[in-house]
Amino acid sequence: MSEQRNEAANIEQRYVAEYNEEEALVEGLDPAESRERKTTEQVKAAGDDVEEQVDEMTDPER
């Protein structure tokens, strides 16, 4: 059971990190932000890498 809890904690930490990264990217899209703080060039359109993500999620080796 301990291994499952560790895995769940790792998944939660990855989710939190991804959320924080996405939040920062979205905040960087604010037109009022200075040019240095903008993230416009870093943001991908939704669906750009869906196939790759599906492969990652369905691959039992990962």
C-alpha cells in the first residue's frame, strides 16, 4: 500500500507543478504585462500534442 501512496503523491506533485506552470503561462498572456514577462511564444495551442500524450498515457512501459 505504501508504494501506491508514494505513486499517488508523485502524481499529485506532477499535477501541481504542471498547473503552476500553466498558470504562469496564462498570466503571461495578459496584454498589460511588459514584453519581457510575456509568454505568448511559449504557449501551445490546445491539441498540438494530443497524439503524443495519448501514446504516453496508454503505453504500459512508461
